[in-house]
Amino acid sequence: MHTSSQIFQEAGLKPTQSRLEVTGVLAQSEYPMTHQDILKELPESFDRVTLYRVLDWLLTNGVIHRIAGEDRTWRFHINNSDLTNKQTTRYNSTPTTSKSNKLNQHSHAHFQCENCGKMFCLNDVHPKLTNDIPPDFVVDSIEINIKGKCVNCAKPLEPLVNPDHR
Amino acid sequence: MHTSSQIFQEAGLKPTQSRLEVTGVLAQSEYPMTHQDILKELPESFDRVTLYRVLDWLLTNGVIHRIAGEDRTWRFHINNSDLTNKQTTRYNSTPTTSKSNKLNQHSHAHFQCENCGKMFCLNDVHPKLTNDIPPDFVVDSIEINIKGKCVNCAKPLEPLVNPDHR
DNA sequence: ATATAAACGCAACTACGTTGCGAAATATAT
DNA sequence: ATATATTTCGCAACGTAGTTGCGTTTATAT
């Protein structure tokens, strides 16, 4: 087991205090978190703009991915892929400006509960590429968003309504 | 061929001036439009809040569907299904508060161009998943968002950059 | 014709995210 | 080690999409 710091170093990514803190928070959550969710887990003093920028940076470097929820806010989740053997960016290289990174090809499906608002990564559910997509359209990524009721809320009794994730 | 007004009447939906105007605009567009896009096609005097409310109403009554784009804004598109033989709501019935309506089961895929921002409905592309969604999760709808380059922008020369749809 | 309900128009407001810019921290060169 | 350049950080102000409250207008029911 490596620390976030070590993983960053080995991957050639500059680990700052902020980046490590945010990565730590995201690494511990099994479901995608909103900006707010994350901020709540960070020290009071953590600047919200810095968080936006760190998330941006983690995105472009393939450490995390984000999903658009039904409520028009992004949710962020750590990538389970190992960075070390794929990342080529160096400390002093200019990072790509594009937010689509090479690692983020792992496009699995996401599920958002219509009751409690929580989002889940369905790591095993992948889109099957159909050849129905019109030619001349170049596909970069396929996103699957499933809506319905999650394990907790599907139960007939005492649905879990969590206002934190609305 | 029916007019929007006739279709609404037959479906038991109250057609107001605003609703007909908005429906008219949406019916003429082959791609999903943002709130801004639509507003631009309406008379100057048309109130933006009214537009939001009309869109809401069209949604709950299954006349249109909406898709979340990469830019956190909704895009609206008319449903190709015929309303007349499916809609049961009456003038004086209380409409369902939920925005998931019965007609909107037609979940086809959507494609958003990363270059010009335009969104396309791929009516023939339907969700296909590699694996089964975990039991205990109740699925209401599956949304597929494909990102890449559209017909126009995939061409090597003179990519079509339309700032209106960014 | 009068009462009731739905739709509309306007202003103010909320939430998420972005931009600009100076200060602090970190890296690079001499 | 010191000076210079680059990156990151923190704060304030801004932008945009969408919402809420409320009074007015329009449509429907008796």
C-alpha cells in the first residue's frame, strides 16, 4: 500500500498539501462527492476556490473522474486505476489543457437515487459500444447515467432520505 | 398533420399561447436546445421565467425531454412519440408532481460535440450494458451521453465552431 | 355575473462555478 | 546560498442557470 504522496511522486505529479488532503478525502469515500460534500470533510480554513482548482487538476491528471448529476452539480470520485504505470506527465512538463485525460477511459456506469440523491459507481457495468452510432461521429467517451431507487431506498420501509446528498 | 394546438387538445392538455409558441420552436429544431437557444427564437417580450415554467410543464406532460450537457445546462428536445393515444391527463386533473413521466421511456442516446458544443439525439442508439445492474437497485431510466466530435467538426478542414451552442 | 383556479410577469434571490490579481510558496538558475 | 522565475494559494468580485414570492391577468366553473 502506498500513500497518496508516494503515488503522486512516482507518477511525476507534484503533491501539494491541498492536493493530498483532497485526494485523501476522495479516496475514503465509496461514492462520488459533490464540491460541498468534500468541503465539509476538509479543515474549516480550506478555501473553496482552491478546492475547485485542485479538483480541476486532479481531473486533468486522471486521478479522479466526475459525473453530472440530475441536480446540475458535479460529483467527483477517485479512479481505481493505478497511476504509476500510466502517467507520463513530469513535474516540469506542461500539462494538457484538455480535461479529457487518457486514464479516464474506464467509463463505468453511474446510478443516482431519485429518493436520497446519492450517487453510486457501478464499476462492473460498462457501456457496450454499438456500431449504430452514425459514422462521421468520432466517439471519445460514453457516459451512462441510471436513475432509480438505490438499495436503501428501494426497501419498502423507512427509506433513507439524506438531505446532504440532495 | 396536426397543429400543436390540436395535438394538445386531443391529448387533454391545456394549450396556452406560451405553450404553443415554445412547442412550435422546439418542434422545428432537430437538435436539443438550451433555454437560451429557445428564448432567442421567441418574441423579445417573452418572459424567461415563463419559459422555465412552460418547459417544466412540457416535461411533466411528456411533450419534451431534457438532457444534461457537459456545461451543466439542460437541453430540451421534442418527443417524437405521438401524444394522442398515450396521454391521459385531463384539463382539471392534478398533474403528477414528479418530472419522470410515462412517455419518456424512449431513452435514446445523446451525443454532444466537444468542439462546437452542439447536441444530437441518436434516436436509433439504445443502451446496451455489459453487466447486470446490481439487484435491489430499481431502475427507472437509463441515460446515455456520448462525447466526441460531430459530423461537421470531425472533418479535418474548417471545423464548425458555433459559439451559440457552447 | 361572480367565485375559483391556473398561468403570467416582474423582481429578488440562491447555488455552482469562474476570473483577476496580489501574496505566498516552491522550483530553477547562477 | 541568493536571486529569479514559476506555480499555487487566498480573497473578492463576477457570471450564469435556475428558483421563489407575490401581485396581476386570464381562463374555467357555478
